[in-house]
Amino acid sequence: MDERNRENFIMLPTVDFCFKELMRNPKVRQGFIAAIMGKDPKAIRKTTLIPNATKKESKDAKLGILDVMVEMEDGSKVNMEMQVAYFGWWSSRVLFYVSKTYSGQIKEGEDYDALKKCIHVSILDFIHFPQDKKCYRKIAFCDVETGEQYTDLMELHILELKKLPPGDQNEEGVIRWMRFFGGKNRKEFEDMAKKDEYIEEAYDELKKLSMDEQKRMEYEARQKAIRDYNSQMKSVREYGLKKGMEEGIEQGIKQGQRSVLQKLIRKKKEKGMSLAMIAELLEMTPEEVEELDNEILEEK
């Protein structure tokens, strides 16, 4: 990378390595979590980043999805994940991990009142809910008829970056943070930083990370790993589609040939020919002709 490109280089928060590094900054965590909880950032007095190694026992080990686990002052936990590529079973995955986090709090001999609130935040750079244009959802346990909330001990927050409207709409709170996470260049980050001191802190951290040679190398390695994984998945899908089409065409040809033979057999039988004579005429074995003839009879 030449000197000019090095100066202009800026990491993008949609790369989960960058997002995780940003969340190491206490003020950035404070601002974003406050937005998620709908609180004034000053009300979020303490957040502790919990070391959380990639879950090697999970299917995510193929890609090593990075997550950020934060413990609040009252013991409640907030788990945050950035996911760029489409993930078909994201809902099931999220429920699995938020349930595991929730149940994992209680130790043998403890009562259920020891359980604290668990929040899972999904920041998605793909469309998860295609049925509408709503870019942010807060999901909790509710009565399906009345909408009355059953408990606030487990919450899911789904942020769909692809659904953000083009251009800033004088946004605030979660939507403003979504705009920041989806930023693509320095100008966009600079403009957002002027509107919010916590996002300004995030942008300052982003600049520091981008200037750090070691962090830049880790970021680019992570980018490459994600790109390679997505490319492999695309190749597998395309190969599967091609093979499926080829096999479908081949099957169609075979089925078409079979249908033609059955019509010939039917016509020859109507003219009084025996199956043995038809087999000789079509250069087939009597057994093959009989099988086709039986299929004709079954269809009737």
C-alpha cells in the first residue's frame, strides 16, 4: 500500500474484526448500548467487555463469526454480532446463543432469581425480513393476542443496514448508529461524528485502528477470510445449481424417451402385436417392454 492510499485508508465497521475492536472502547460501548436500550448514555455507568473466544465447537468455526459480549453494572448481558453475508438460519442461531447465555448464568444451587436480562443484537448487512422496509426491530416475549409483554429478561434487536434510507434523515439513537456502522468512507464518518459525541469517539477510534499497521493487517486478513469463504459458498451453490440443471435435463430427456416408447408400445398393441414382437421391433428386451407396458396400465 503506497503512502497516499495508506493515509486515505479507513476500516469499515461492517467487517466484524473492526466492529469488535471499536467495542473495546468503553465510551463507544456506552453510546451504542444506550441507543439500544433507549437510555441517555450517561445512565450507562459501567460496561465490562467479557473475553469471548470464537465458539470453536459450533458450526461457525468454519468462518469464526466474531461476537462481542458485554456485562452491565447490574449483571445483565448484551451480546452483539456483525454479520455481512446472508445467513439462512440466523434466527435459529440467535435463539440458540441467547438462550445459552441466559441459562448459563445460573450455577448449581442458585435460585432462578439470580438470572439477569440478556440482550442479543444482530447487526446485519443483508435483508433478514424481506416483507417490509423496517430497518430496526426490538423483539421480546409477548402474548400473541394482546401484545402484552410476558418478560423483559430476553430481548432480540435486529438491525438491517441494507434497509436504511439513502441519505441521513436527521436520525438519532439506534438508527444513527446503524448509519455509522454502514458508512463507506471518511466523509460519511466525519459528517456523522459532528452530530454525536459518542459517534465522534467511534470515528476517532476508527482512525486510530486504521493507522495501526498490525491492526490493519489483521483487518485485511479477516476481510480475505470472509471473502474467500463467501466465494467458496458461491462456487458450491453455482456448482450445485449447474449439476442440478444437468441432471434435470438428462432426466427430462430420459423421461421424454420413455414416454415416446410407451406411445409406440400402445399403438403396436392396438394393432395386435405381442410384447415379444414389439421388443424385437424396438430392439429392446421383453422385460423392458413389459415394464413400460405395466406403467401404461397403471396410469389407466
